[in-house]
Amino acid sequence: MSNFVVKKFDRLELPMAVERPGLRSVPTSSLVTTIGAMSIAGADDLKASWQRCVKRHNLDRGMKTRVDCLTSQEVREHREPFEDLLRTVDEELDYIWLPLSSVNFSASFSNMAGTIVYYRSDHQTGNYVEDERVGTLWAEGIAGTNGVGTCVVERRPTQVFQTQHFFRDFATMSCAAAPVLSAESEMAGVLNFCTGNPALREDVFVMMANLARKTAERLNNHLFHSKYEKHAILKARSEAGQILLAVDDAGEVRGANHLARHWLDLAEGPLRPAALGTLFDVDERAKTNLRKDGAIALRRHGDERVFAFDRASSAQSRASNPAPLGDTSPRRNAKPVSDAPSPAIHLPPTVEDCLGRDPRLSNQLRVLRRVSGSRLPVLVLGETGSGKDTLARALHLEGKRQDKPFVAFNCAAVPETLIDSELFGYGVGAFTGARREGNVGRLVEADGGTLFLDEVGDMPLALQTRLLRVLESGEVSPLGSGKTRVIDIQVIAATNHDLKARVAEGYFRADLYHRLAGVVINLLPLRDRHDAGDLFQSTLHRLRDGRSIHLSAEALAAMRRHRWPGNVRELKFTLQRALQLCEGGVIAPADLMLEDDATDSRVGAVPVSLAPRQTAQAARLAAERAAIEDALAKHAGDVTGASRTLNISQATFYRKLKQHSLHR
């Protein structure tokens, strides 16, 4: 952190670059020439960034770059304000991870200091960026023109393609960043998709940039809905996305997202409550603005938008029967309109929805309904994208604990050094950098309700021992605290690993496996489901949001032929994309952009096999066996010396010998 000074504010920490004396300046004209030669869209917008790098930050393109990284204590401090948001980020990335990782992109979320506080990458696919990880600093004054740092400055979606990066060391990187906005339309951080692939095609990069913008927009809408969860939400469509208004029981507008503010000419920050009639135009045609379909037509400067109810509350009856637009006084005794149908409300999927109508799962459905809400743990197995997390939430909502907390914890998304404190909690002053008031941990947060352990197969062995102890005794002991607390939870665990194989390899405790496997549910891959056709139609019905769009017979046939390596998650992404591309209300095969499973050369395709776990696992086991054989040969069969060479205990060494069928 020697290259910059951090100025602390109440809400954010913003980096202020310190000028570095003695560095060679680059003429502005040469910068314009260099950037102007780039063909990717948006190059002109980066000229200002390059000029800032030279004039304001005194950076030199040819200098050797070094990305600074915060300490573990500083990472905790930077992550703390975003814990709730990062859980949502993780869920959103689950939704799109297959198409993202299939083209070797990683994903990160950074705060307004340009510090990465969340990072997700599939290293098996290659082309990840070594310098990109949790705690690294990508402020423009340090790392030059880049997706994160430049987006923080520009406060708009930013794409930096390869040599558009200021430093030559980053010339193989490509970054697609988009701002994440709070409910008050203030910038909260940056979502960034990045790859180190030097052979990346521009059309693929453009597609990923669009995906980054749409994902950030969903995060923005989530923050808005969370902020105004007790209000009615009115939604209208625009070319840029959803216009959202939050209306209270008195029919007053309490919140507006960034697109609504742009339409209404409102500044960012908290809104002063205003009646609908004060914000919209009044003329004779607009005295009554209630439509027969229950939506509301609102006009601003001659631009009329039709708002439907994205979520209804007790405010719906008043908002559905508003005062005439010329009347600014709230109508306290307004009656709901009886002949206006209620807007469509998408209820969360049920357990039956998750399992589908495949007769092979009927017995699992019966068992789940019997155990839901009990203390009997449930282990959900299935391929990536098969809907394990959705099933877990449905089990909670249909069980006896539905009015209690549902706490999700992704064992693979949190750095190993933080899992212990995040899951089990810690006491006051447990370690340097800990919160002053301590942290109760996810286990205690879930007391009385459900704890969902996603990707449990990736939990470190040391923490498996602690988790087993909690499950056996029902007692939690936070780090640095001598106190224990008795908790009552139902544990639902999920993984796409073969846990029995992980047990045999020594990476997962056998006793923990049997403790989690109270009921084992195997979710079928989409390609093997007998009800796949029904699922295609029901998913489209949910995603089209009331629009009259349907699948052509040819498109439906193409979907039946496709292997769906990403399962339900890939299906959702494919249909979302098709809804944006189709014309005339009909989705054609070309709109699906499904690749022939024999090849994956076209843009939009998702390869059937992307570094399969089995292949990587076999390579790792072969390397492990070779290392053991070499160590034994080096020490003439002496286990003590061989285990010391491999830096493992003798007990582990003997277990490895047995696992690989080796002899001294």
C-alpha cells in the first residue's frame, strides 16, 4: 500500500494516487494515436483515462507493474460492508457461471477504492489473471486504465480490451466492468468480468460486456427491492432496463431507481416523498390513468410509460386507484378496483417444481415432504446448474421452519482463511482486525431455521472436523471465546462432487459424509429428464414476464437435441438471451444460439466438456502417486523420511499408500 494514500470517509474508502516523480512522460498525441488504432467499440472513451494516467498519476506505460494486495485484516475490513450484497453476487454468478467460465472469464466485485472483495474463477480452464484475487488494488492511479479502476472514475459501464490497458503488462487482459448502484442510485461498487486470454475474439468480448451490464442491472434491482421490501413496486420497461418506483400506502413515491431518476430528472440520494400527481404531467386525457389490465399509465413530458406491479403490498389498492393526477393529496380511504385483475406474481419454485414430474423422482419427493423442517440433514447431489440451491430454498419454505432464517453459505466462494470465522463466528478481540463487537457466524444466524452449505465438497479438512463436532453436539464455540451456544438447525448440504470418491481420496471425512447424508437426493441432469419439454415451456413462461413470446417447433426440437451441460442454469441463460434476440414474438433456433454438440466453434456456444473434473482428478492422482514413489525411492522405503519430504504426517502417508495400492 506504499503507492497510494487512503482517505477515509464514513461510507467508503477512496484511493488518492500519489504522483511518482522521475517517471518518463508519454506525449498525449501518442496516446491518442495508440488508442485510436484499436478496433473494439468504446476506444474513444478511454482516451481520457490514458490522459489521466499520464498527467494526473504520472504513470509510465513501460514501467514494470506490481499490483498491491491488502493483508487479511484489511480484506476483512473492506468486505464487511458488503456481506449481504456479496451473497447476492454469488447467487447471480451461479446463474450465469457456465457461459462465463466456458469462455475462460473470471468474475469479481470491487469496492469504490478499487479493491477486489469478492473473486471467482475456474482455474482449470486457464487464462485467469495471476494478479487478480481478493485484496488486490485496481484503482486507476495504481494499475492504470483497467476495467475496475476506470469504471470507478467514469461511473459507467467500461470495457478495456487487451492493449487498451495502459500498462503493457496487462495487454493480454480483457475487462468488462459495470457499476453496481444502491437503491438511492449511488455507486456502491464494480462488477468486473475478466480474462487473460490473448486470443480472445472481439465478438465474444462484446457478448461478455453485455452480460456484465445485465448482471449488474439485476444486482441494482435487487438492492432496490431489498431497500423497499415493504412498499409496492411499480415497474415499466425502457430500452436501458427496468424503471422502478416504490410507492407507500398513501400513494406517495418513496424511491426511484437510476433509470426512473433519469426519466424524472431527479438527483441521486434519498428522495423526498412525493405524490404521483406532483411527478407526472396533468392533462384531460390523463385524469384517469388506471387501465383495465390493472396497470397504471403515467406521463412525463409527453412520454407515457405503462407501469405494472412488480411486487404488491397493501399500497397496491391505493396505487391501483390513485387520485387524479392533478390532485396531490393522498387518498386515505380509496377503495380497490374490483374489476381490475391482480398482476401476475411469480411465486418461488416448490419442491415439486424443482424435482419435476419425472416418475423416477416421485419417491424422493415423498421423502422430502416428510423430513422437511426436521433436524434430519439432507444432502443434495447433482451436476453444476441442476438447481441444488433452488431445491434447498424450496425445502425451507415448505417446511416447519419457513418463518425462521434461511442462511446460505458457499464453502467454495469464501477464501479458506475466512471460512472458519464466517461459519463459526468469533468473539470480541479474537484476532487482529476482527469486528469490535465480534461475529456470531452463519451457524448461529441460522438458529431455529435452515443452514444451506453449498459446495460442501470443497470445505477444508480442518473445518470439516469442527463442523462434525457442531452437528453431533448441537453446540457452537466461536473463535476466541470460551462460551458455547446450543443451536437448533436443519442442515441442507449440496455439492457436484462425488463425495464417496472424495472420501476414498482422503479429501472428505467419512464420518461427516454419513452425518450429512441423512437423506440423499440425486438431481437428474436436464438431458436425462423425461419432463424436459414441460420444463422448457414453464421456464419460458416465467422469464417472458407477460410478453406474448413462444418457442417455434424447430426451436423446441433443437432444445430437445441439446445436451445441456449447464443444466437448468444454462437453460435459463439461453432463454433469457433468446428473449432479447427474437423477433415477431417467436423464438427461432438461431435465437437460442445452441451449438451442435459435436463442435463449439460459434459464438454463444457452451462446450459440452470444459476441463471435466474426472480428467483433472485423474491427472492429480497420477501426479500424487508419482511423488510418493519418488519420495520412497529417495529414502529407500523409509516412511519417516518420505513423509517428511512430502510435508505430510506418517498417518496420512500410510493412508495414501493404501489409496494408491503402493507398498514400501
